[in-house]
Amino acid sequence: MQEPSASQRRPRPCCLAGFVFGQLGHAPGPGDIVDHDGMQFEVLEVEGSRIDRLAVRFERRDTGER
């Protein structure tokens, strides 16, 4: 199987804000939300197209253990 070329590979974010920006697929705005793997990221503040503040919430998962 052939590996994808550099132009076909998705760039890897270097920070949490970069990850959220990439998941949104557009310039972030306050109130934008990304749900990913049991976590919710909410954009709280932006300056231009830069995310200044994020809130991160973790979903409670029931493992069935007591």
C-alpha cells in the first residue's frame, strides 16, 4: 500500500487551539464547540482568527464497575 504524499496528509496541530481550529474547518468564534473522543472544547475568546481561551469538559463515562 502506498503512503499518501505530503500534500495528501492532514497537517498535525501543534497545540490544542490548533486542533480545535482544524476540527472546526473555519475561523473560530466564541461559542463554537468541538466534541471529540469524550471531550468537549468550547471557544471562549478569540482575537482575530486566534483562539485565546478554550473551555474543556470531559464526559463522564459509565464503566459499569462499582
